[in-house]
Amino acid sequence: MLSFIGISYGNLSRGLAARTPDGPSYCNELLSSGGDDSAMVSAFSLFFIPLIVRLYRFVHEISAVEVWLFVGAIVVSVLALFLATLDCAQVLYTAFGIPDLYLASVLVALPLSAFMLWKNRLGA
């Protein structure tokens, strides 16, 4: 799900927004660099790399390489969302205030998938 939303977020959603007194102001409507903010969500497409490795090693235990690929994808995705907030976007407002169900599902799935990876890696 993280990968799918990362690839198709621009087609599924109106984009990232900021709260204004008149309602949400979508970053892609700005004439400056604000139109690139929704592209930051495409960083979630990096989760295809750990997904492909996991599918290839499906019958084996989770390796340290898979964990580091997943952590790397998390770091890049969080940094991309942080960069979007420096320009126009308010990520939490977009996800839960408007609501943008695609962005909200990514923000909920990210810690849940990290928790599940941690639980499966420990074998608990």
C-alpha cells in the first residue's frame, strides 16, 4: 500500500494543503515551487525495494539487509515529507483535517508496518 500510494498519489488526491482562514489552500495551486510538494509523497514508492526483496525471500527469515532497506525507505520518506512542510504543506492537516484518506492511510501504515517488521524480526 505504501508503494502504490507513493506512485499514484498525484492521480488519487488533490495534493498537500495548508490551513488558511478561508479553508484549505492546496500547494499545487501555488505559482511558486508549491506544486512540487505533492511529489514528495512519491518517496513512498521506495518501499517497492524492500517489498521485492521480501517477495524474493518469502520462505526465509527476515534478514538484516531487508530491515536496513526498510529503514532507509522510512528515512527517505520522512525526510521528503519534512521538506514538503518547509514550503507549503501541512502534512497532518492534509491527512486528518481535510481528510485525505490516502495520505492518512500512509501515515498510519508506516508505523504499523515498522512495528510488524520489528515483531517478525524478533520472532515474537
